Amino acid sequence: MSPDAGRREERWQITVDESAPFLDVADPAFSVRSAHVRQAREATWYARTSYGLAVLRHDQAARLIRHPSLRHGSRLWPAHHGVTSGPFADWWASWVLNNEGEAHQRLRRLLNPAFSRRIIDRLRPRFEALTGELADAFAPNGSCEFVSEFAAPYAARVIAILLGIPEGDWATIAAHSATVGLAMGVRIREHLPEIEALYGYADALIADRRRKPREDFMTCLACPPAGEEHLADAELRDSLVLLIFGGFDTTRNQLGLAMQAFMDHPSQWRLLGERPELGPAAVEEVMRVSPTTTWVTREAIADFTFDGLDIPAGTTIHLFCESAGTDPRVGVADFDITAADRPSHFGFGGGIHYCLGHLVARADMCAALTVLARRLRDPHAASTPTWLPDSGNTGPIRLPIAFTPAPRDGAS
């Protein structure tokens, strides 16, 4: 721990009520869905942790995620591991997530056109066709390993479709995404050569699209109209590397979590198969009760008082997405894709850092779930799944399922 971190911890101990519940989020066995977290949520709206404050209730999370005295909390991650210069440090600092104020607004303004509803809506039929194509390979068998046979290839091919590269390269995209994922781990320094090798891949994508522009997402980013403000080449490359990781990893995990949620609530799966118009609501409900992003991190940039708690500058604040989304004080407690009073969720973040790619994520997950609900009847566990830790970004590593195959058109 750095001296500054120690001073922050000392201030933390002075300002936080020691009678508040403590959650050991550093314990590998810690789960955001545990009875311990539920008990803490009943006791008060926050808990102490080894890494700062955990916010457990929906009302406080909804207000803090937009609080002007908080900034995104990941900007110092490389520095905490001794990486303060070089391509990786520059890339991390360039993220739209890790910028604030005018710098953040500029990046969002220049990236937003590529994520327009017009561009994403054109891709929906392709996402549905891709789901059917992948299902054709395993549906007749009545079983599959859901992550490797559907969620991973689907998520990677969605990125390929978005970037306009051959879908057959999906395994390369998946491998690159895993490499970028190393940036989120505690062994950053030893993985720097692998991480930084991705820049050449992104540069080649940009150069190819500038040679052969089209009416698509990549062209919108790489070939802006002449005379208009545009991203610098390094900014464009860095944004693409982030997109490849964020789009693949979160979609793969969230689809696995969705399948598990529906297997736990089989009547809801049958309902989705009968009423595909509930697809958008199904996506929102899955992200409310079982988000892959288990907490959203913020950092206090000034001393402030919130709901009677004095929070000093430098305090790390984790907004527990699942705990807030399932808070019984607001809306629906159980999983219900027909609920009219569903509370908001925090799976896409919030405030000025609301996920740029939320339209893509909503479109590709909706397509996948609605098509699969028609094709796979009564899915259930075929054997014991294996899971990532239930903290940070979570999801299944292996999810073997069995089901009754249905005809492609969903007829009886």
C-alpha cells in the first residue's frame, strides 16, 4: 500500500461509523449475493470494506452514481501496480471512463455517432440470424455447454459484425479480449507486452477501413466528414481496444447469467418464448437481478456529507449493483419480465459515465434471448457449472445445459 493510500485509510477509519457492517470483499469466497450482504443491507444503506465504502440500497446508489463530488474510480489502477508511464499507462488514461469534465465530454461527443440507434437498428436482423445459426449447431442434440458453444462465439462475432471484420476471426477477438482482461488483474506489469501487442491489431483495422470505407460503425469512427472535429489516431486506437474487450467480455458473461436466471425461473423462459415482444424487458430484468458488473466504483474528489455520513476526498465508493437492483424497498423483488414497476438498474453505470455501448448490448442480448427462448424449451442444468468469483465482473466459465429442442420456427 502506498503512503497516500495509508493516509486515505487512516482518514477513512476516523470518519466511518465502526458499528457499520463490514464486508471482506478481498476474500476470494466473497459473494455480492451472500446472506451477509443481505443482512448488511437490512441494517443500513452502506457497509465498510477493505477497499472503502459499499453502497447497498437502491436510493443511495441512484443518487451517488450521479453525485458531483464523485468521479469514476478506476483511473489510478495502473499506478497502484507501479505502471505510471508507457503505452499501457497512456491507454488507460485515455479511456472515456477515466476522463472527466471537458475531456470526457469531448470523447463522448466524438464516439457517440458510431453508437447511434440508426446504425445499431440495422444490425438487429443479423444478430437474430447469428443466434439461429449458432443454435442450429447444438439444438438438435438437446444439450450444449452454453458458454463455449453459444455465449463466447456469439459475443465475439457481434464485435466482428460491428467492426466489419470477418466473423471467422471470432476466436482471435476472444483471445484479444482475454488479453485486455489481464489489464484488470493484479499482475498487470508482467502482462504488459501481451496487452500492448493489441495496438497493432487496432491500427490495422483503422487503416483497412480508411482504404475501404463503408456505411457502418467503423467507418463512422475512422472516416469522419471532412472539416469536422475527430478523434486523434491514438484516441481512436485506444477506444477500439476498449470496445473489443468491453463488448465481448460483458456480453458473454451477461448471456450466461441470463440463462442461469431463466433456468431458475422456467415459467419466465416459457413466457419469453411465447411473447418475444418481452425481449427488451427481459434484458433489463436480467441486468437488474443478475448483472455481470457486480459493483460500479467511484472516488470522492472533495469532502462531502451524504445521508449523515461524512465522506472525505479520496474515499473509494463501490455501488453494489445487484444489491441495489434487488433492494426490497423499491419495486419488484422477484424475477419478473412483465413487471410494470421495475426499478432502474446500474449494469450500464450511470450519470455522465453511462455506458456508450448500451444500445449495442441491449440489441444483441435481446436478439439472443428471444431467439433462444423459441428454440430451447425448458432449459435446465446438465451438470455442475463453474463460475468466476462473484465480485468484480462475474459470470459462468462453464454452463452445461440440457433442453428440449423446438423447430426453428418455434411451432409445436
